[in-house]
Amino acid sequence: MRADRLLSLLMLLQARGKVTARALARELHVSERTIYRDIDALSLAGVPVYGEPAPEGGYAPVSY
């Protein structure tokens, strides 16, 4: 189940660009804390994800 959510998270980031943890949590029906853990897991796996602090912040895939 977690692998499916990580893939969904990555697809959402790629499709929408910058997205807040709150919006991702709402979309994926999990807590914000789960999103933070999932972002960490993606980063540890070598997936480049950029995080920007609030209030205008959010997460986005790193584009080269």
C-alpha cells in the first residue's frame, strides 16, 4: 500500500508542480505527518523532491 501511495505522491507532484503537504494529505487521505515521512522516503530513494517552507511553500519535483 505504501508503494502505491509513494507512486501516487510522485505523480501528483509531477502533474501539479508545487503542492502543500496539507493538499497532498487531503488528496491521498493520510495525515500531513505521513506526507512528510513519504517525502523523506522518496528523497532517501534518490528521487529529487524540493521542499519550500510555508506560508507560500510546498513540495515540487526537482527539474533539471
